Amino acid sequence: MKNLKVIAFDADDTLWVNEPYFQAAEQKFCALLEDYLPHHTVSQELFKTEMQNLSLYGYGVKAFMLSMLETALRITENKANPVILLKAIEFGRELLAKPIELLDGVTEVLEALKGKYRLVVATKGDLLDQERKLVKSGLEHYFHHIEIMSDKQEKDYQKLIRHLDCQPEDFLMLGNSLKSDVMPVLNIGGYGVHVPYHTTWAHEKIEHKIEHPKFLQLEKIKEILPHLI
């Protein structure tokens, strides 16, 4: 790994807290509709809507808001009390206003690697929201390049690597999602480092174990430093 040139970091639940906020908002949304369906069923219906809408809306808070509204209307057969719809919008606004809580070890790692590698943020989500979070995080100055991606498939990483003018074998991606941050990069010849977060969106979970010479599993982000310095 010490021949690497570029190290890319996922943002949400890798650099800062994200998914617990979404899960708390989802629980409040399910409570709004408890007169119609049990909580777990509302949650399933919301997830189904999100998956159907991914190709249209992508990822992020705004997509989540639209899916909540659509789910509420479907569950209530288009008879939802306007208060329910307004509350769903309010939950989305609250998500957009959340403070940035950096995860343990993030600043230490970036400080140690700055100047030794080109550091990059490669994250999915809404452009405005992710830019806002990066500025609020105070981490922006560590990064050579910020890439806010509509998706994280092999073709998306290949495009990023071409833009950075490096080769896959020079590139390492570190993140909390095996599906989005690790597998596509391994498949194109790069290095993938998985730092799991205690809460993961169902869409990002994979069940099979990864065995690959360029794959590294860590418990904490600062465990990467002995492999790079």
C-alpha cells in the first residue's frame, strides 16, 4: 500500500455521523402513520419507495423527503392529513440542519496523511447538502479534490480515477460500505478498506465475506496509519 498516490474517503458514516439521524427521522415518520400500519410495515413500505425512486432521485435528504411523502400518500390512499405531509417535510429539514459530528480518529488520520498522499472525498448524496456538510465539518482543507457522486459503481470510480490522472493500482478507497466503497474499487484493480459503522442502511449491506489481496478490514479509521506511513 505504501506505493499508493491517492486515498479517497467516503463521507457519511466514515468521516462524520449520518445514518443514525436518518433512522431517527424514519422512526418519527413511522409513528405518524401508526393509525394505518404497524411501524415495521411502514418502514418496509418506505424502503420499497426509496428503492423504486433511486434511479430518479438518487441519494440524500431530498430524495428521502420525497419518498416519505409518496409513502404517506400510498399508505393512506391519498387521504393523508396535511399535517402528516408537513411533518415529513419538517423531518427532512431537520436532517439538513443537523450539526456535523466527526467520528473518532478522523482528524488524526487526515493530519497524518496530508502532504504524503493526494486525499480525496468520494461520496454519494445531494450536491448542496454534501458541500454544506463538508464546509461545516472543518475538514475541507485536507482534500485535494471533492467528488460528490450520483452513484458508486465501477464506471463512476473509473471516471474519478481518470479525472485524478492516476491508475487503479495507485488508488485506495476507504469507507463504511462494502457494497459502495469497497467492491467496485476492488473490481477495477484498486485497494478497498472497510471501516464498518455500527448502523448501516439496508441498501448498503452485503452478506458474503470478501477475500481479496487488496482488501483490508479495520475496526477504527486510525488503524489505517501503520499500513500507509
